[in-house]
Amino acid sequence: MKVRWIEMSGTAELETVSQDNQLPATIEEIGQTWVRVRLTDHQTSRTRTLSMGKSDFADLILHWRAQGATSTPGRPWPPAQLT
């Protein structure tokens, strides 16, 4: 089941969710159904900007939480399915 509340969230709410889950991402732009985020790998300081649907962003947060909320050696960030 998709996280339905995220579909109605604005930039401030998405930033809060991102920060609360320690997701290394910055919201760059947001539309009615999509979000553009800049993901940062804190180990290498590399960034990648991705555009995705809000439900995909919710999945990204859930994936991040399931993986222990840290970017560890040997675990690529962002996840390969987003590249």
C-alpha cells in the first residue's frame, strides 16, 4: 500500500519527513504529483538530482528506513533502481 498522505504534501512537509528519517535529500522542486530531490552521498559528497512521483518518493523513504538509514560502504547510494 502506498503512503497516501504524501500525495497531498507540500515542500515543508516533505522536507520534514525527509529530515525525520535522516534521508540525505534536499527537495528542489515540487509539483502536484511529482518531486525533484537532490540526493547526497555523505561519504563521497557526490550528489544526484532525480525527479519522481510522490509515491516513489515515499517508497524511497521506506527503502531508506528498511536499510538502516545510513549510507555504508558496499551499499550504493542512491539505490540502483533510482539511477
